[in-house]
Amino acid sequence: MKFQYSLCALLLAALSTGSAQVASHAPALKASNPPSNSMLQPVGKPVARVNGAVLTDRDLLREMYVIFPYARQHNGGVPKAMEADIRNGAMKMMIFEELVYQEAERRKFTVTPEKMQHAMAAFRKQFGSDAEYQQFIQQEFQGNRQMVRSKVERSLLIEKMLNTEVTAKSVVTLAETRAYFLKNQGQFVIPESFALQTISIIPPANATPAQLKEAEKRAETAFRLAKETKSYEQFGLLAEKMSDDDFHVMMGDHKAADRSKLPPEVVNAALALKPGEISNLLHFDGIYAVIRLNAHIPVTAQKFAAVKDELQAQLTRKKAEQLRSALGQRLRTNAKVEEL
């Protein structure tokens, strides 16, 4: 069995106390077993030095698997078109983690025996069986359990450092959220929109006269049948049966479509309808269409109560990203970082 576990991901899932900021930059530990036809063949070659600490291609590959967790679907490899970007991102993440770890050690951060014991137990429980756990240790650490313990401790120290410098400082209060909302109310306006269902008849590209005639005939039939429908469901079932556009799988439902993003012909037709009414047969841009208006939604200013939770979370995430970026820049200021 080839293992592609992230030690940190398993650990944080078990502890359930990690933050998103920690999870995205905690140390990765994955088995580096790409298929033989992959260019990603780690041999323990140094790829970077951070203040003298050597990071190898094995470390890099583990980080790449964190960035691209779908590697299993690609037989353990990374798609060629994405490999360079993933490698670059993994290199930055790996160096960042090492700098954070070194800073935690410089500050003499420690992990209590109780937390270490809990973390080790939680990490162990992430494996389906003892045999699976033993195989992982053998493949990744040649059976050395102390190395596993050291990696878990390293992960906890990085978590503690990031909690101190990022998570704890990134909290945005409700008062701060309200102040942002009041200052930027233009961002919280829902534009005028139309909730529509459509049936579209689309002739083939470079259609022959006969094909165009056939499309027109189908459109006239669709229009006649649409006019006979009496409800959202009836129109939707007809759209599923006759429409050529991508919305036919959703009963022709476009939900609330921004007026500015709709063709003028559709807007004009919708403006002439009341909810539940069906338009005439429209012909524009080479297609035929029939629309059913479900709702005309005017420009609406959102209330703070409706957006405060998501806005507070969004502002917190943004602040955390800024703090994390600043931390990385600060740690690199006097550091000696070499990419080999």
C-alpha cells in the first residue's frame, strides 16, 4: 500500500483545535511514492537550506501532495501542466514552515507532556488499523518511532507559533465588522435581477438551411407547448425535454440573474412580463428562446444582520492572510534561505 498521508492534516483533524491558518501552513508528512513514470522521484536530494537546515526533495514532495491532495486520482503523480506551479507553491510553504519552526525554537516554545501524549494518540487513531500505522512508520521513518514523535512535536510547535502570531491577532470584532459595513455599503447592494426559466433552441454551428429550418420548427413547437404550461414545474419539465442550453438539467432555472449580464432582448421581454407569465418567442444571436419570469427583483440594500456573520469571517480570513504574509516576510529578513 502506498501512503499519502499528511501528518499535520491527520493530527489537526484529530485535535479539532487547529485553525485554518495553521492547517494551511503546518508541516506536511506524506509518503513520497509516485509512480515510476512520474518525474517526481525523491531521493533525499537537498532542494533548499534555511539557516543551515537542509530540506530535501522528499520534504518538497510531501508539501506538493498537501497542495494537490488529488494525487491519488493521478496514480500518485501531479499533472504536468500544474507541476511547476505546485512545486513553486510547495517550496514557499516548506520554507515558511521551517522559518516558523525555527522561530518557535528561538523563543523556546514548548509542548506540554499532556498535549504531546494526546496528539500522539490522536494521530495514531487516524489509521484504519495497526498494520496500516506500522507500514506508514516503516515506509516514512524506517520504523523509527522517535522520528514520528519529533515530527508531531514540530507540528505542534508550528501550530503554537501560528496561533500566537496569526490566529490570536486576526480576530475581527463585531464592532469592527459593523464599521467596515457602514463604510463600504456599496459592496452590500444586490443588483436588479430577474429569476427566469428558459427554453432555448440552438441550431448547430455552421448550420445548413435545412438545419436552420428544423431549429425554427422546434422553437415554434417549444413556444406553443410553453404557453400551455401553468406552473414552474410544468415549464421546467418542458425545458428538461426540449431546451438545448445548459440550464435544461435544472428545469431551465437561472435563479436570480443580474440584469446587466442578460442579453437586452431577454431584459426587454422580462420587463414586459408579470411573475408566472411566459414571453413571446425570442430570436437573437442565432438562437430561439422562450422565457418564464418567476420574479423581478429590484436593487436591494442588504441589512447588516443578514451579512454580519459571513462578513466577519471574511474579514478575519483577510486579516489572517495579511498577518501570515507579514510574518513570513519578517522571518526572512535576516534569514539565510537558499533554493538549490
